[in-house]
Amino acid sequence: MKRDVVCIIPSRYESSRFPGKPLADLCGKPMIQHVYERVAQAKAIPYVAVATDDERIFDAVKKFGGNAVMTAASHRSGTDRIAEAVAGLNLAPEAIVVNIQGDQPIFEPSQVDEVIAPLIDDPAINMSTLIYKIILTEEITHPHAVKTVFDDEGFALYFSRATIPYVRDKKLTADYYKHHGIYAYRRDFLDVFTGLPEGNLEKLEALEQLRALEYGYKIKVVITLHDSVEVDTPQELARVRQILINQAL
């Protein structure tokens, strides 16, 4: 299965705030199906699959005609789960693997093109991700909106649930950027990433991307114009349902 770009959607049934959310009904379909179908609309993706450790999710994906891969339940992060899922795909080392979280059912398919662009343009880049300029004031301080700061070449300096940067002089203002859970990696970098020990900052912030930064690897950030709702609670699912209903009118 030699392809230049593939997408794997990591999906777990267990969730402290919303157990079983990948299978939650969203306008007549399980939420994971919405994510899968949007990925399939992206022109750059010839192959997409869901990677899960739960037979209920595996069966649901197969039922709507999708590809699914069973993976171990012990993975530390979605990236680790993806690395297992692509191990049997016979991908070239330089192939690009896209990671789109299973809780983003209304992301824009064009964001796939945005996140893979740096890896296509520069063979030296091993990992990229999307960020979005924050518009909603409450997201600046909300710990569920992960903030990002980056250098003048567009590489991430840090990701945090705290408000960064902190503006000490109140006469100054700052732009704040929110991290999207959409990544792209080189196939061979996945092996490097998953071979690293868990980072201390990764553990403290519960942010897998910090593992790469802690061990000296760069992450290219791409500013997207598209915001997206990550579904972590039934209330957020209701919000997404209303957005889809309004779009259909």
C-alpha cells in the first residue's frame, strides 16, 4: 500500500467527561462517521482509517463502510496509536501521515491541505500542526483551549493550557493562537516520536505534542482561518448538532 499521504483518526471509547462520544448520535450518524466522511472529502487523502482499541467503534466504522484498525489499549497518546496503525501499511519513510482527532466532526476538509503543505514544501520538516487566531475572549484563559507561541520562522516554541504569552505591561496587547488537534508527520518520524520517553511537560499539561519539543524536535505551525469545535462534553455535541442543522437550512 504505497501512498504519499494517508490519514488515521485515533478514537477511544473511554472519556472522563463524555464516555462513548465517538458513537454519540449526531444528526442520525455516529460522530466518528462525520469525521471520517470529511476526511474522505480532502483531495490529498487517498486512504483514511480509524484506529481504535474498542470493538464497538471498530464495528461502527465497518458498518458505514469505513476502514478500521484495532490497536492496543495501552497507548500514551493518539500519535502512539497512529504509529501502530500505519505499521502495516508499507509506507515509504518520507510518506506523510495526517492525524485528525475523532472529536472534530465539523473541521474543514481543506485543512488537510493546509497541514501537509509544509512537509510537501520542505523535506526537512518532520511534523506540522494547525493553529487559529483566537477571537472568543473566553478562550484566552480557558484551559481546554490550548494556546501556542511560535518563533519568527513559524516553529512552535511552546503549547500550554495556560494563557501565553502573559502580557505584563497592560498598555500592550497580544494576539493569541489556539492549537487545533490536526497534525501531519513523516512516517519515519512516528517511529522516533513513539520511541521517546514521556516528557515531564507532556505529563504536566497532558499535551502529547510537548514530547517532541522537550526532546528537541521542531513542530511547524500553520495558521488556519477555520475554527473548529472539539466535542468533549454532551453540551458541545449539542452545539455542533445545531451548527449542522443551521448549515442544512
